[in-house]
Amino acid sequence: MLVLLPPSETKIDGGDGPPLDVAALSHRELDPLRTDLVDALVALASDVDASRSALGLSPKQDDEIARNAALRTAPTMPALRRYTGVLYDALDMRSLRGAAAGRARERLAVGSALFGLVRADDPIPAYRLSAGSALPGRGTLAAAWRPLLEPVLRAVADGELVVDLRSGSYAALARVPGAVDVDVLAERPDGTRTVISHFNKAHKGRLARLLAGTRAEPADAAAVATIARRAGMRVERPGPSALHVVVPA
């Protein structure tokens, strides 16, 4: 099973790993575009105004531009330690121990606008690039990634179950055939429901933690739902490969 996570805009600084080596990342067929995008971000960082415009940053976020300027020289750390925020707080990778931690490192991956797909232990620097960013003189990131990333994810899905927890903009970078898609719905007292955005990250992080550490090897959406329900989550199956996590509004 592969649990595919969205990245986070917020990332921990520093690290104790060597500078970025694209060849050290998983899925080497993605390296040409990774290298191209890294070079583009480093070059863009020399123009602060252009960087703010392309990356959707305010002057108070100029440290993000400095991160991009240092992409080739900054220290790295494992991807699952680099990302932070609501989902990753709920996942709480650092607290997993023993066999559960080993299973998590094998099962967790992140869909990245800069690196395409990174596994838990892939060494990456801090950076700023979102799926919706528009780099000067280029088309969308989705148009750039899809021809390379979709075959990689298709090959993964041919061999194991993929549970896709990515948000819409990151899911648009590449589709995953047969993946279990998860949405979080808030249910009001009157029974009406809405899709929630920010707070869905905590519930997806909780689900990711359950799936990362379980001894079970779920083969389909029904088995994923069973794992979640046993942990007290309210989960429904609106379709063969879809799950709804339902929470109080």
C-alpha cells in the first residue's frame, strides 16, 4: 500500500543531510523535470518581485525566496521530517516506533510540485513551490508533470493499493488509476454536509497515521474503511474506490 500525501507550504528549516542531489531521490525518471524546476527556482530567486508574483508571496515571506536561492547548497533532511503543518502534526511521524515506523517509511509518499513524488526518506531541502504557482514563461505545473508523473503513479498502482490523500491542485499534477480517493465532509445537526478544506488536513493526517502503522495490508477501499472504523472514525463508501470521512460540523 502507498499512502499519497499532499505537501505542506510550511517546512522545517535546516537539516543534517548533504546538499540536494536529485539523483538520490526515488523514481529517477522524474529527474529531468526536477532538475529543470530547481534551476528555474534558483534563477527566479534573483528577482524578488518576480518571485513574489510567481509564487504568490508577500514581502513578509521573502525568506521563502531565500530558501529557493539556496536550493543547491542548503542542507537536506528526510521528506517526512521536512514537511510540517496540520496534516503532518496529526500524522506525527516522529512518534512512530519499531515496526510501525518501518512500515510508515515504506508506505508514505508525498506529491510535490518541485519533485513530483518523494518517498518518506528522500533527502530534500526546504523550498517554496505550490501546485498552482505560475513560473514565468512556462505553462502550468500540471501540464509539465502529468506526462512524467502519471506513468510513475500508474506503475505503482499496478503493484499495490494507492490511497490518495492529496488536495485538488496536487491531484491535478497526475491522476492515479484505481486509487482510493478520500474526502472529508462536515455534517451539520440537520444532516446536511459540506466539504471542508483546512480542517480536513487533521483528519487526513489521522487516517494516514492509521494506514502507515497498521499490520494489515488492505487491498481495496472496503479494507481501508474497516481499518479507519476500528479506530473510531466514521467512514462511508460512496463508490467502489471512494471514501468519505464524516465529522461533525
